[in-house]
Amino acid sequence: MSDRAAIYCRVSSTMQEDGASLDEQERICREYAARHNYTVAAAYHETEDGEEIDRLRLRDLLAAGKRGEITHVIVWKQDRLGRGNKAHEVVFYMCELSGIQPVCVLEPYGDSSEAMMTRGIRGIVSGEEKKNIRLRTQMGRQARAREGKLIPGPRPLYGYRYVDVGTGKGQTKVAYEPDQDTAPIVRRIFRELAAGTSLRKVAEGLNADGIPTPWRAKQWLYSSVRLLALHPAYCGDGCAYGSDKRKKVKGPGGERRYLRTTRTDEERVRLPEGTIPALVSREEWAAAREAGRLNKREAIRHNRDPEAFLLRAGFVRCGQCDRTAHTVWKPGKPGTAQTARPNYVIFRNRADATHVDCRSTVISAERLDAAVWDRIEAVLLEEETIRREVAKLRTADPTLDEARGVDRALAEVRRKQEKAARAITLLDEDAAEPLVGQLALLASQKAALERELTAIAARRALWERTPRRRSTGSSRGGRGWRSIWRD
């Protein structure tokens, strides 16, 4: 009776198959099994890093060996079982513990001391080979970026399409040009965000109009709109290695996840101007970004009583990882008289490993707000603080700096209006459409600043009419206030 064997085929990824596809590995192993009188009981295909020991299909293989269903495992090359000396030897030993004898087609195993030494050397060489492949690949990509060429991916950035300059080596996918179907969608998103529309409203509008999503998802989400709005390439700032790095790690429970880290300025490579043509102006891109920040800061979300949270504007943060807390109403227990209670909650994010190992996640809003308010009262009612602020009111106009800031902002808005108006006269109707939206936004900003100047002027007139030495009272600490005013 022939030995029952399983075929184990592995590649690191679906895009890079390390020299042979899964089907090709299986074909070679089946031919080897037929020549050596093995009965193939099963074939396991794995897409996983060779340095990873805990693999799904490998676990199935070991379980089959423990049940006595197979006695051998056939691999095409030694590094299919494990890449690097440590990983290979551990997996080799795990197979033997499960009653499975590994068999290699191109690099036969042996029981002699020389064969075991050769096996170890092959493991070391395979590990170094992987490092060299990674190094050569990264050096080539960095050289391409320094030459002003894009580092192409499976699909271009939404709103663009690749431009090929030839059929020779390195002449494909070297630049972007606006895509006539998706570029208007990008301009629409920035125009709506700059006008103050929230991310969720923009996504709802895109879904209502039946516009396809960039990543083949069923519908637009606010997070998809946010990723597009934050991308600097849309205003012409091209950068290679600009996105965060992602490294696969194991969590506390053994589950695998990705750790996201921000790249340093030394790692980023700026692309020459013009490599990525701008779809929106820098002013419109900045306006959309600022409007998004404002919406995020002022959004009530699903908070039915925002006044119940004194520190709702992002002032509560984790003392270990600095992650911002959210405001959450904790419902009362069913069947009891307990009502819903406000809490500050810091959610764990396993995607980028923030707040994962921190202990505290929830704190009562009533307790924290009371402690903070007591501290504010103590500072505001301190006699020395009051004396200092009263002295400022007696000698200096409290609205002067504020008025100067508004005047500067108003002058900047007028400058942008004049610049946009001049640009519109030089463009056709379609090209000038984003600038028209920008002019509308600038007009609303100008009106708001002018209203603020009017309010400042009213406060200044009130300050000028107020006597500098005035007695006042307060329901709390009144004696202290009056004595300070008289001093």
C-alpha cells in the first residue's frame, strides 16, 4: 500500500507568486508523487508570508496528520514550508510532531548530519533572499519616484487615469491625467465641502444620484468622502510614499492586525510639479479642509443633549495614547428606575492599534464636568486673577486685538475675491465652474466677517461708555468683587 501524502503549495501574495503559481506547484508535486508511489489524499493552497508560522491551511494540514489521514507532505521547494531558517525548522518540527514526514521535490531532505546542515543553510539563504528582494524592490520604487514618475498601483487615484508615454521598460503608467468621468465628481465633492456641506450629506447626495464609488463598494460613506477630501494630490501636490505605513502584527489575543505608522519627512519623496495635474485650486482645497474641521468640531452627532457634556469639543483625551473621547449616553438598566447617564468613552481602534493597551476607557461626564467646573470657578474667582483682568479693562480696549484679526481676515477674503474674479475672465464656462463656487463661498465668509466687525464695534462702544471705576456685585463672592473694584 502506498503512503498517503498531502501536497502543500504556498505563495506570499496573489500578485507576487515567488516564481511559481499555486497550480504549477501542485502539478510538479503530483508528478513527483506519481513517480515515488505516493497516494495524494489532499492538496492545500496557502497565500501567506513564509515567515508566518500560524497559517490557516497549515493548521488544517497538521490536524489531518494528527487524525492519521496523511503520513507525508510534499512541497515544491523547502521555502514553501517556511521562509528563513527559524520558520522552516519550527514548521518542520511541527509536522513531525503531527506524524507527518516532509518531502521536498527540488531540495530533498535527508537524515544525515550533512543533509541537516544543508537544510539549515538553505533556510538561511531563503531568508536573506527575501530581504534582498524587498531591498531591491524598494530601491527601484524610490529611484522611480526621484525621477518624477508615479509609483503605479493596481488602479489610479480616483479622478485620474494613467498616461503611458511608450511601450519600453519604465515608460508605462508614468503620469496622471484627469478622467473625464470621475474628475467632475471630485470637483463636486470639494465644491460642496467648501460650501459647508457635511461629509455625510455629500455622501448621501452622491448615493442619491447613483454615482459609482471609487472602491467598488455598494454605496458612498462619509469616510470615503473624507479620504478624498484630505488627499493633497487634488490640488497638485504630488508625493510618493505619502500614505501611512502598514505592518502586520499580532494582537494580545493572537489575532493578526495591521499597525499603521506615519511616514517621516525623510521617507516622503515630492514629485515634480505637474506630475499630478490639479483638479481643484489650493484655495478651494484648503477651504474644504477647513470646513470639514469646523463641521467635525461643531457636529452634535447623535447626542440628544449636547449641553450635558461640558467638555464635548474634544477636550477629553487618553493620558497614555492621546486618543480623543466620544460623548455617549449609557442607557439605564431595564426594569429599574435608573435613567440614561452621560459618559465620555474612548473607543479602541485595532486598525491602527490606538488605545488598545490602555486600561481606562469610560468616565462619567457628571463627575468629570463637575471637577473641571470647580477648577474653572476657583481660577476665575481668584482675587489676583480678577485684579489683573480689571487692570487690563481700565487701561486697554479689550476689542482692539479682536478687531485687528477680523480686519486681516477680511482683507485676505477681498484679495481672494479679486484673484478669482480675474481668473474667471480668462477661462471658459466649464473650467470656471469651480471658481464660481469659490466666489460664493468667499462672499458668505465676507458677510460673516462684516457682521462680526459690527458686533465688535458695539462692544467697543459699550466699553467706552462704561465708567472705569465701578462698583458691582455678584451672587457668588460679591464682597470680594466689590472690594477689588474700589481698590
